[in-house]
Amino acid sequence: MSAAQDGGAVPAETPVAAVDVAPPVPGAGAPAGVSRAAFLATSVVAGLSLVAALLLWQKLANIQEQLARQSQDAGSNAVEARTLARQAQDLARDTAARQAVLDTRLGEVALQRAQVEELVQSMSRSRDENLLADIESGLRLAQQQAQLTGSAEPLLASLRTADQRLERAGQPRLSRVRAAVQRDIDRIKGASVADVPGLLARIDELARQVDELPLANAVSAAHAQPLPRNAATPARRWWDKALADIADQARALVRVSRIDTPEAALVAPDQAFFLRENLKLKLLNARLSLLSRQVESARSDAAAAGVALQKYFDPASRRTQAALALAQQVQAQLKSVEIPRVDETLAALTTAQAGR
């Protein structure tokens, strides 16, 4: 406290020396309660800080302990995971080995199945191929028989048999062959085939008549024989009879006739034999060509024989006219003597045997 508070007021007449007064220090004159409050506050704050630090330390310890446990659990899990991974790898290797074995067995089974299917198909194909080969050989043999006999019946019989066998087989891939067989049957039924035995008989008859045909330049019987005498006329005297015979002979020496072809007029009597034999040879060649199924050659020889009949023999004779009619019949029948073929069926059989 100051001196004025302790001793009272200072007299006015007493001089006071100048004193330097320092500025007041903050808190210097503060009461002691304020210091205690600050100390207490500081203590509380320090205590709270200590408590907080303890709590933080405890919490950090808990966190570290938890992290340690988690790390330990993670390590255990990692060990367990490695164990499981190792087991999974072993299982995967075992599964892969089993899969490889199964694949191998499956491949063997597939190979065996393919072999069995191939064997079955081979057996079926072999049966079908044997059937087709048998049908083809039968048709070719029937074709040869038809060519030799001049009849289509062997072909029709063979085609009908082939159709029945194909129907019993019941293979869908042979349906085209059966359709071709049906078409050939219909075509052969509708075809007109000549009667070869009858045709041969006509050729033989024509060859037999050649010797009896009169040539175009030969003296006819009407000019050769003497004029008929009346039976009721009384017997002539010998000179009348001699004159009549001389007159008949004179009439026979001169004959007027029309011959369109000069070759017929130039045929000498001694050449008539060779002409007839040549005509017979042409007819025999036509017969042999027909028997050997050379239809074109037979047609050519028959046509040449017909031309010779028209050219060298008397067209006014009935025998020549009958021979010409017979030759025309032979030529007309030779146009239809060709035996139908089964080329469509044979082509279908070849295609089926090739597997197409």
C-alpha cells in the first residue's frame, strides 16, 4: 500500500521531489484469487490433457492390440488360404488328370463308335453295291439276249425283277434307280419291235422268187408262144402250116417295148444268171446283217435289192410286182427292228454305285 494510505495526507507546503513512476505491471496488483483460478484452470486442463492422453494411449494400445490380432488372424487366414490353394491346386491337378483320362476314353469311345458306324455303313453299302452290281449284270445280259433274239421280252423281265428287288431293299438313295427302271419299262412297252423271225422268212421267200422273176429285156410269154389256132378249123395243108410257123417266128424276132433304164436293156442273156445271183447275195447279206443285229447294213442291202428289182426286172409282171411289194415290206419292218436300250437305268446304277 502507499504512504498516503498508511500516514494520512501530505501537507501542501512540503515540497515533493519528482519521482519517476514506472507503468503498472499487469496483474501485479491482481488479487491472489485470480492466480489460484488460473492455476486451477491450468491444473484442470493439464489433468484433462493427461486423462485424454491416457485415454488416447489406452485407445492406441487397444488399436495396436486389435491390429495385432487382425494381423495374426490375417496370417492364419493366409496360411489357411495357402493350404486351401495348395489343396485346390492338387484337386485341380487331380481333376485335370481325370479329365485327360476321361477325354482319352471319350476319344476311344468316339473312335469305336465311328468304326462301328463305318462298319455298319460299309456292310449296308456293300449289300447295296452287290444288289446294284447284280442288277446291272442282269440288265446287260438281258440286253444281249434281246439283241440276239430280236425280242424285248428279256429286257422287260429283267427290268421287272430289278424293280421288285429295289422295292424289297427299301433304300431311299435307290429311289432314282427305281424311277429310271420304271421309265425304261414304260418306254420299252410303248416301243414297236419288228418280228425278226417273220422278217427273215420274208427275206428267204424273196430270195426264192428271184429265179422266177422275168427280166425287163426278156421276151414275154405272150410274144414267145405262137398264136392260138382255132381248133374247129379243118387241118391245113402242109404249106399253109409252114407259112404260119414262119410268120410266128418272124413276129417273135421283132418286139417293141419301153425300158426306162438302159442298163436293163443291155443285160445279155448270159449275164442274167449273175444278175440273179448278185440279187440273192444282197438278200443273204441283209439276212446275215439282221441276224448279227447290224440293222444299218441290213437296211442298205435290202434297199439295194429293191433298186435292183425295179431296175432290171419287168415291172409289168405280176411276179415282179409281188416281189417289189415283199421288198417294200421288208424295208418298212427293218426301220423298227432296233431293240430299245436301257441306257437310263444303267446310268442311274452307275451313279448310285459311285455314291452320288
